[in-house]
Amino acid sequence: MTYSLPADIDSRPIAIVGAGTLGRRIATVYAGAGSDVRIFDPSPDQLREAGVFVAEQVEEMRSVLGLQAAPVGAVHLAATLADAIEGAWMVVEAVPENAELKTEIFGELDELAPRDVILCTNSSSLSSSRLVGQVRHRERVLNTHFQMPPHANGIELMSCGATDEGLIDALMAKLPQYGLVPFKVLRESDGFIFNRIWAAIKRECLMVVEEGVATPSDVDEMWTIFNRHGLPPFRLMDQIGLDVVLAIEEHYAEVRDAIPEGPRRLLREYIAEGRLGLKTGRGFYDDAGRPA
């Protein structure tokens, strides 16, 4: 049976487990959108600081995410994990990146939370499939990887391998209500989508400096100039021409070790279909700007 969100979710709180940097920001997003939020952290100091953060930042969060139409949700600092998840429709785990700790927490959440409660991890590096060793009801567990709201308001949704697909689709439809932009990760991926892309950019920036090719400040200034045009990667490749992009990639593969074959294979497939980008009216996008 396809999953559907509980009918009463707008009257139920969202629970955040972990009151650190991301946990408190996630709490602020949902409170700013009008949802009641319960936060739990074993550290009383962290918990108290999270409460202060939400109170101080919620109006800016609402302004940036366009949430002013909704009332501010109530924030409750929970004394126990059980208190935090009572009545919640979704729990977001945001504790330190320790697989053993997270596995224990998900086992406890699975025991405590009613079956209709969605269990999410905000882990930036651990796939939820690694955290369900003590979970019986794995169909309700997934990664919901937040970036850094409010200005970076993307959220990546990735299955634990047993997640009900209907649950992911339901969250894709629901999360924009909170000013978030959801992206579905189509298969398990260490680093999800954006972190993998950023890892490659970061690595090359460091290599350029380490090899003595440029200074950090010059890299930053060039990056700033380059980003002024606002063209994202696949639209830019269509503009350049996929045949040209492939030629460049083939050259890099000749002069540098360990360049993966997959990207060039993908480009060859597109080129074989006559999809060269703007010059042929179809590449990754068509000439009307729609995904091809």
C-alpha cells in the first residue's frame, strides 16, 4: 500500500533530536513555518542555547524563506527523548556523525514512535541504510539532508533501501510548505548530490593552490566572476556544446591519472543521439529550456 501522510500532521509537532548547529536551524525552519517543534539534546546547555537561537533567528528565517503568512510555532525543550517525540509526525535526528550512536538512537526511536511517525536522519555523510541495524520498521526511515537554512534551503531525500517510495513522494510535496526545496536522490550515494559536487570543486581548488598554479585569493576572485552569469553546470555544458565538453574531458584523462570513465561515457551517449546542446537544439535540455 502506498504511504500517505497522516491527515492531522499540521496539528502535530515535529521533533528534533540534537540541538547543535544544524539541529537548531532545522527547528527554526519548522517553527518559522508555523509547526510546533520539540527539541531534545542530552546536554542541558546545548538545549538551552538552541531555544535562544530559535527565538532570536526565527523572524529572519521566516523572512528569507517567505514564511511570514504562517504563525510562529511553539518550541518545547524536551527533557527526554520520549517527551520530544510524543505526538510528533516526524522526527529529525541531528546528533554528531557517529554511526554507532545514530544506530542506537534509531533503534530507540523505532521502539518509541508509533508506526505513522517518519524517522529521518540529517547525516551529511552516513547513508540511512547504515543506521537501521536496530530498526524493525525500516519503511519509514530515510535521509533528509538539510544544507544550511535559511539561505541554503535545499534538502536531499534518500531512501535507506527499504523506505516506502510513497513516503518520499509525500515529503517531496509537503516540504515546500516550510520554505524548503526538496531533491530526490535516485539511488544511494555517499555525499548525496551537492556534497559530491562540492567535494570535487573543493579538491581541485586545493590542488591548484598546492601545485603553485594560483593563490587562494585569486581562486576566490575568479570563482566570484564566474558565478556572476548564474548558469548552472548542465545548462552551461549545453551552451558550450557537449562535443567540446567531451574533448576537454578526454584531454584531462590523457594528462591526469585516475580520471573516471563514467562522465565521458555519459557524454558519448548523448552525442551519439545527436544531443550536443544548444547547437542542435537538444542536450541535457531542449531549446525551450526544458529537461530533454
